[in-house]
Amino acid sequence: MPQLLTLLLFFISATSFAQVAVKASANFPQTRWSGVEAPAEELFDWETGSEFALGYWFRLKNKRIEFLPSVYYAGTSSGDLDLRELGAAFNVNIYPFDFGGDCDCPTFGKQGPKLEKGFFIQLTPGYARYQLDSPIATFESSGGFTFGGGVGLDIGVTNFLTISPIASVRVGTETFAGDLALTDVNGLPIANASLKLTTLQVGLRALFRFDHKRY
């Protein structure tokens, strides 16, 4: 995954003095089977994983549609398997109860009920690569698109800091196991199986507005 690691380092340097968001999430991965019938007994008992994301914030001038392109790193495990995911997402936050809001300022600086100003629907198209490590081999995916969405609520702390709890789901379109030799519960090889990941997430985002003196 050297290309995405390079992207992550570039993103950190590019957003050092702008509107920066950091997010930490608890991930609950689930395996999707295609190409073969899913086994009666789930082979992957994924542990609750963790994810860290770094993003840059901007918005439309006259409508409450905000953008937060981000890069992220996630990890989880199942028995002796370790799965890592490195990706990028173009988060789009839509505020349906304040769609006409034209204040270029954080939620804390807006007037009105907090739910009306702070509730948003999030759309998250993106791209991800996976690395699956087993005791005998390592598989790295070539990368594929992801899509998903969620809901969140901005809670203004100060003009400098906004905290947002977010619940979301991310659906991967690329296999995370590929041609890695896998067997079922009876020790028989699994052939022609495409294993993909759906991840439920509960996270907390902190948005830092270093330009807060403008408003």
C-alpha cells in the first residue's frame, strides 16, 4: 500500500494550517460472499476494529452542503488473520433542516435549535485497498471503490472546535482475500469466492477551524 501511504502523508502536510478534521471510529466489519454460497457457519469472526481518519473541510457558499475529503486507516482481526484497510473518502454532508443556511461558520456560530442546525446526512463515495495477513501468506488487493452513508450531529464547542458523533456504513466492492488459500470449517478449499467487506461504524469527529477569527 505505498501509494496510499504517500497520499496520507501528503494530506497531513497539506491540511496542517487549514480547516482540519480528525475522526476516530469503532468498526464492526461483516463479510459478504459472492460467487459461492455463503457457508452455514461464518468463517470470519471479526473483532471490533478501529479506524483513524484525517480530512479537510470546505462548503458551498449559499447552501448547507459541506465537503470533507478524507484519508483513513482501519484495522481488525479474526483469529490468526489480520486485516488492514487504507482508503480515501469524499464525504458529503447535507443539512436538510438548514439547507438554506449561508453562514460560513461552525455550528457554534449559528443561531437556532441545535438539532435544526447540526443534524446532517452523509454520503461517502471512496476508494480502498486491503491487506490480509495470515500465518502462511499475505494478500494485497489492487483496490476498488467504496460507497456508503450515515447520519451525524454537529455540536459546537467553540468557533474553533465542533464535535460530531456519526453513525455510518461503508460497503466495499473489492475482494479483501483474492486468491489467498482459504478453507471452510471442514478444511476444504474455498474456490471462486469473492469476499467483500461491509463495515458498520460509530465514530466521533473533531473539526478544527483555524480561520475562526474571520467570523
